[in-house]
Amino acid sequence: MPSLFALIKKTYRMAKPRERKVVMRNVLSLSQLQIITYLLPIIVIPYLFRTLGPEKFGLIAFAQAFVQYFMIITDYGFSITATKEISLCRHEHDKVCRAFSSVMIVKVMLALLSLAVLALIVYCIPKFRNDWMVYLFSFGTVAGSTLFPVWFFQGTEKMKYITNLNIIGGITIACFIFLFVKGPGDFLLVPLINSGALLVTGLSGQYIVFRKFRVSFKFQAYAHVKKQLKAGWDIFISIAAINAYTTTRVFILGLVTNNTVTGFYSMAEKIANACQTFPLDSFSQALFPRLSRIYQKNKIKAYMLMQRIQSIAIVGSLIFLPLVFFFSPTIVSIVCGGSFAETELALRLLLVSVFFVTANAFRVQFLLVCGKTHIYSRIHVIMAMIGLPLIFLLIYSFSFVGAAVATIGLEFGIFIITYFTVKKLR
């Protein structure tokens, strides 16, 4: 396998100077955000784990997993489809305004529908009704993410606004938690603080879109709204399917076991997710709109660039992940404030799935770049149909270990299917 530096050098030369400059500026901007957003949890999460205890920490994690479903509904695939549309028409002001208005109308409607569904579930099911305030306060994060136009900033390749607003929001959350959360009795303040900060961030993002980009909101004809719904459908189904075997792990674990076990496992997932998304997520988000534009002009170049970047990600993960595996006890001790065998075991198992995700990330993205959303959707729907019963069965039989093992199997399956699908598309 070629060396990491050789791959980076070859990939660097494939892009034009301006393309390199724009992508790297956005990568650096998003990487700054991820560094801050991962440094803060390293400080905040151990504090919450020790201050609230595993049970209340597990309850908060369960509530976050629950409202994540509503975030999926309100996103509706716009993180992909709207980003791509804005990137292709960003120099045509009228089209940008129409796209922005249509997307926001759909997102707000879906947020109101989600709130109604949440209220019905909390009222009718005792497990949720007993802690109804936790779920209500947690829903504020859904409202904040609905308002925050991250897809617009990605499409215009102005990632600095995402970075600045989220860093301010993250620091505010950390400061408020340290100031006001002093014991298990303060657990309700955690979702309240998170929701308040995200709502302010969302409103600030809207202000920037209107003020800096001169975008105006106008109610759109049904045809334009329908167009956005149709464009986002395949991606929405795909993201819903993906979360059916990702977010659902914590949710099912909370239903089948207890808040304490959920707390131990959710800590392992948070650490594994940090390894999975940094810096991969920054580069993926920065590359998507640019790769979409390259594909419109030169399909072969876009494919070759994707292959090179994917190779870099694989080589990098083969260097980084074994180190995390070896130092897992130390990492868990630092993050959790003590030695927890359950979290260490779950983390080491989840790192295997992280490798398959990393080794597949840019191939999956390429399906979206070349407009094969129906294939993207089909892959993840099939895996969700297999994954949901598998996750439930393994968690029921083996608790948190079953959740991690199911994750490995599913990500390996997606890797194999996507690899041969993209190879065939070539």
C-alpha cells in the first residue's frame, strides 16, 4: 500500500490551485470547530458523568437518542440535497432565495409535526411520561437544528459561519453546565442549557443568511415546496435507515436494560464517534460541494479524486485506530474519571466498526455526488431491515456487547455492498 504522504501528494496535484485553496480553507475551518467541539466534551462529559452519576447520565443520553429521531425528520435529507442545490446555483440570487425559502418552509412544518408526535408519545407511554420534562427540554435541540442553516453555509462554501457560531455555542454550554449543574438533582438543566444554546445559534445563523447574504424569505408556491420534498425523499429514507441502526442502539439499550448500562455504553459510543468523525467529517463536508461541481465538468476526474481521498482515509485509520485501541483504558479513565470495564470493552469493539465506516466514507459520498440517491437509499434501507432485528436480538441476549457486535456486522455489510456498487458504476 502506498505511503500516506505519497497519496496526499498525488491527490493534492489532481486539484486546481483555486479548488485546493477553497477546500483546504473550509477543511481548516471545520477542523477548528471539531477540535473545539471534541475538546469541550472531554472536559464536560467526565464532569457530567461524575456529577450526575451513571443513572442520570444514562437518562440524558436516552433522551438525546430519542429526540435524534425528530432531528432526522426535520433535516429531511436537506444536508445533502439542499447543500448540492445551493452549491450549483449560488451565483443566481433568485434561485438561492427560492431554494432557501422552500427548504425552511418544509423544515418548520416538519418540526411542528415532530413536536405533536413527541407530546403524544410522552403523554401515552408511562416510561416517557415519568420524565416528561427531560424530553420536552431536549426537544429544544430539534428546534435549534431546524433553524440553523448549516446546509446553506456548506452550499456556499462559507464554513467559517458554521465554525464561529458552533464554537460560541459550545463554549456557552460548557460554562453554563459548570456554573449551574452541581449534583444529580440538577439533571434537568443539562437539556435546558443545550436547547437554549442551540436555539440562539439557529437564530444567529438565520440572521447571517438574511443580513450577510441578502437572502429574502418568501412563501413559495406548492410546486417549489413539493420539489424540495421530492428531492430530499431518498436521502431522508437513507438517513432514517442509517439512524435505525445507529441512534437506535442507545435507544433500544435504554428500553431493554437500564439507565446505568446505557450510560456506560453511550460513553463508549461518544469516544468512538469522535474517532470516526475527526478529522474525516470536516474533510467530507468541505469536499462534497466542490466534488459535486467537479463532477458536473469531469466525471472521471471526480471519480479518481474520490478514490485517492478514500485511500488516504484508509491508510490514516490503519495508523490511528490501533493506537486508540491500545490506549483505550487510559482514554476511558481520562474521559470518565475512572476505570469502567464495560466502557473499555464496548469502545474496543466499536473501533472495528469505525474502521469500516472510514474505509467507506467517500465511496458512499460519491453515490450522492453522481446523483445515485436511489442506490444510496436502497443500500441503507436493506441494512436497516436486517439491522433492527439484529440489534434488538443481540442487545436482548448480550446487553451492550451485543450492541457493539451488531454495529461491526452492519458496517462491514455496508462496506462490502458499497465497494462493489461503486466499482460497478465506474
